[in-house]
Amino acid sequence: MGRPELGRYRAFLVDLDGVLIRGGQPLPGAVEALQRLRELGRVIVFSNNSTRSRRAFAARLQREGFAVAPEEVVNSAYILGRRLLELSGPSKVFMIGEEGLKEELELAGHRLVGPEEANFLVTGMDRELSYEKLLLALRALRRGARFFAANADPTYPTPEGEVPGAGAVVGAIQGMGFPPEEVVGKPAEVAFRVALEAAGVKDPRDCLVIGDRLETDVLGARRAGLESALVLTGVTSPDELEESPIRPTYVAESLAALVGVKPREGRSPRGGGGPSLPSPRRRSRSRR
Ligand SMILES: [Mg+2]
């Protein structure tokens, strides 16, 4: 798998964790690489994280040196607000989630209400999940509320290690007998539809997805008709890639390597930046 002809894409959907940032720090060369992509086409930062709003995400990225505007962020909180709007217009929603999800739901025109009033139960990652919240969710569901989840990622990476992700909330509610009607984050088709729209691209073939996770970034891209590049700076190891039936269009050591920029000295994440990268021999091996 050679370096892709990036010039033939009109837009790039770039995942956040494990692609731009890892362990709370920008990955080496990622700031420069994102800038280079921006010269080639439209860039959308495309994340399953629902804990921040688009505005807060952009502010966070700007602090790290990435030139990203709120309109250039598509995350699962925003997608969920859009999806509910598409299904039933401005709606009454009971939420288990954090501030970013609340903000995006309200910006989309929905109203956050108690379980007695809600037409929808929506969930995102919630670091204050409690028995009380599950009880209220159950009441909403018993009254006929429809259950939509921002995402269902099992865990979430932090500098201190993995923590329970949005999937823990979905699992707790599913354990009460109520599976979600839809999970709107990657790999759902709606996530890619909303991201393409934000990028202003109609033909999915004009857009490249860049991510670190096979079962969300790469699988979702394939289903939605987009090409994909897997970078090995995140959760997927070369061995996992080798064994997986999910095949990206391209594989690169990092975003910087994909784009062809040299990381500047002194930008390495603190604490060594996680596992070492695979050897070039392993990387270029290709079975299919
Ligand atoms: Mg990721």
C-alpha cells in the first residue's frame, strides 16, 4: 500500500483520539499534517466523543495548535441532535450524558425534560452515571420514550488509561431490557452522512476518512462508500490489522506519515507517547 494521492480528494474526515491527539497531547507532526490537508481540501474533525460540544471541541483543539473552527467539528452529540430533528422535529428529550451533549441537543432545537414528558431517551458518555439516572431512564422508557445513543464505544482512552465509555451507559439500559433503537456515532451511516454534509461533499468517493479504529472509522467508511486510511498511532495494532477482515484503503504509521510531513522535534507527547510503532517491514506487509 503506497502513499495515497491525497490531491484527488475534496475533503478529509479526520478522527480525533489516536489520530490528532493521544494521551492529552498532539501527536508528533499532527498539527502540521492537518494544516497540509487543509491546503488540499475541506477538513472535518470527526469524533464519536459526545462529552463536548462542537464549540468546546474546537476551543480545545485550538489550544493545542490545531486551526479548527466549530463548523469543522462533527461529533456524536451533534449527529444525535441532527438525527432526532430529522426523525421528528424539535423534540422533548430526557438525557443521560454530559454538558456537550446537552448543548448540542439544545442548539438543534430540542428541549431537555424529565422522564414523564420525554419522547426520547438519549445517552452519551456520562462520568456521573448513577442508579437514580437509570431509574429515571426506565420511567421514560416505560412511558414509551424511544432510545437513541450518541455512541456505544466500550471504553475511552485517557492519559491515565482506559475508562468506561458511552457503551457502559447503553449496556446498563440494555440490561434493563431496552436496546437502543439507533446508535448514531461511527460506524452508523447517518454519522458519515452528516459529516459529508458538513464537508460540503455530495459524492462519498471524493472524501477520505482517516482514523485509528477498524470497527468504527474504517468499517463505517466502507459501508458509507468512502475510502479510508488507518493510522497506527491509536488503538489498532499491526497484528489486529493483520487479523481483521475489515480492510482500510491505506495504512500509515501516523497522520504525519500519511500526509508526508516531518514531525518537528520537541512535539512528542509527554511520557513517551504510548506503545512504540511497528517496524517498516511489518507495516508494509499486505495479505490481500
Ligand atoms: Mg480514534
